[in-house]
Amino acid sequence: MNAVMLDVICAVLVLFLWVGYARFAKRRARTSFSVSRALHTQRLYWIKRLLKRDNRVADVGVLRGIEHSVIFFASSTVLVIGAMLTVLFGEGMVQVSMLSIQAFDAYLGVPREFKMVCVLLIFIHAFFQFTWAVRQYSFFSVLVGSAPMPEELPAYSEEEVEAMADDLARLADRAGHAFNFGLRAWYFALAFCGWFISPYAMLGGAIIVVLVLYRREFRSKSLHSMVRSLKRDKLYREGLSDKLD
């Protein structure tokens, strides 16, 4: 097997791990608690309580904090994309130090420029995910601002209030998923950086990324804390009832 074929096979395997893990995590979340599922439930409880509060300043503050974290990653991704474009197409062709290291020159396969383009495309994908998350959080902000006040709720039926809370929670959930997809793109971009050493380093890095993601989403102490918090919640015990003390 020549070096180019080995590069292609390992790159396809890494993409398979990326897409396969995303599908696995989505299906696993339907049957067991995950970070995304726990957060979706908490978002639904948040909206149910928000609709019954007169003062929503604290809710807006929480939302602004979430938006700022997403904007930070979007801005960081732009800087990475700009740096990579400078290396690839900048005048004078910035010399990458790794090209002069003998250990890297010992491996001949897919051109390094092509590898950099692949990593660049992953970061571009991450940028689109982050910016879409920011836009969806802005949509969510508008819907929170237009949500009826407690004294207006009697004009709506219980089904309408339930549907309103569910729609708001789902919109926030989609924004959270977009942010999560952007973070995954960052993680797998780091794995792809191992390609500059060897395809085996890239494949090994991708396996490590999958293991880390699985542990954080399904086995982390943070998840256990969220699940314990849910089980103590009145709404959870009442089966998502909207009746609050």
C-alpha cells in the first residue's frame, strides 16, 4: 500500500468516526441521559419558570453569558482561519517550521498543502456552526422578549402555554446543538493536525477525541450532577407539569 492510499484510508476513517459518533450520540441520548438531553430538559424547565416571572433580568443575563461564550469561539475560529489562509496564500509564503524537521520529511504521502486545506475546511465548518448558534440565540432572545407576562397567561390555554414553552426550549436546544457541533469540529480538527506527522497519528488522535467526547457527554461528573439536580426538581418529579408553587 503506497503512502497516498494510506493517507486517504485514514482520512476516511477519521471522517467515519466523526459522523458515526455524532449519529451514535444522537441515538444514545434518546435512551439514556446525556449532557444534551439533560440540558434540553433544564431549558424546558427554565422557560416554564420564566413565563411565570415578572422580573426577567436574570434570565436575560444568563442568555447574554451563553451568547458571549459562543461569540468567543466564533472569533477564535476566524483568527485560526485567517492564520491558515496566510500560510497557504500569503505573499512571501510563510515558511512553516515543520517543513524543515527531518522527522516530517521522512514521510511522503498526500501534499501538506492539501492537508492544510482539509483542516481549513473543518475550521470553516466550525465557524458556520458557531455563527448559526449565535443567530439562533438571538432569535431565542427575541422570543423571550415577546413572551407573555404572568398576568397575560390566563388569556392562553394550557396547551398553548405548553406549546410556547416547548418551542422556546427547542429553539434554544438547536442553538446549543449548533454550538456543540462547532466544538466537535474543533476537536476533530486537532486530530487532523496529527496528519502532518503521519496518518496513524491522525487516526489515533481521532480515537482519543471520540473517547474524550463519549466520557464527557455520557460519563462525566458534570452530567451526574445535572441528573441529580433534575431528579430533585419538582417539575421532573411531576412529569413536566407546569404547576409551580
